[in-house]
Amino acid sequence: MNHIRPLLLILLLCAVACGGESPETRIRKTVEAASEASAARDLDSLMTHVDEAFADAGGRDKQALRALVASHLERHGAVYVWTREQELEVAGDGTARYKAVVALAGRPINTRINFTAFDGDVLRVDLKFKRSGETWKVVGADWEPARPTDLL
């Protein structure tokens, strides 16, 4: 029993020092905050989750991504986001990869999507994250069209 107390103390101190959140939890919270910013049509808040060094497969930097998102928000009255995480891998060098299937629609999306009547976009998204202090920011992204049934 005496050996367990120091171990518990160390674990408790680590939990307090680390904020009690794993990198995976922080990344998921970043994705959730970005989704909420999209739904609120808050471009500035959304872009705070994107690193200055952002670059995607299409050659876009952070400013070009901002313009693309702004254009999408201007064309659509409301943007609701529903995400189905497929993979989250955190590397020891302060980088991470988050893969998901994402649905974007003009109406709220729930888990019982009627796939035959779904009127929105579905994308397969691959995000690259980099840790910056205690936060994680998107430094790269690839996406491609997907089918609504990919959300299953």
C-alpha cells in the first residue's frame, strides 16, 4: 500500500500539470469548437484554429482557406456540421492526424440521417494538427467528396 501512494501522488500531479486532458481530447475539442464557429458563421473564431503555416493539397495557404470558407458562408444561409471521426493519431513530435467523414447542411443534422433525402455535402476530411503550447492548430488539410452512407 505504501508503494501505491507515491504513484497516486505522481498521477495526480501529472493530471493537474497536464490540465487533465489528453492530446486526443484537446484535438477533439478543437474540432468541436471549429464546427460550432462554422455553425455560428463566425469566420474569425473558426480561423483561430488554423496555423499561420497552413498549407493544403490544393496549394492554399491560410489566407486562401479563409477566402474559400468566407465564400461558402456567404453562399449558404446556415451551415450545420456533423462529424464522424474515423481515426485520430497523435505522434510524439507534437503532430497529429485526424480523419473523419463530415456532413455539411443547411439544416440541423442528427444521427438518424435519411440518406435518400439528405440535401447537403459529405466530405472525407484528413486534417494535420501541430501542437502550439497547450493548443492544437490545423497545419494541413485534404478533403474529397464522400457519400452520405459513408457517415454510417
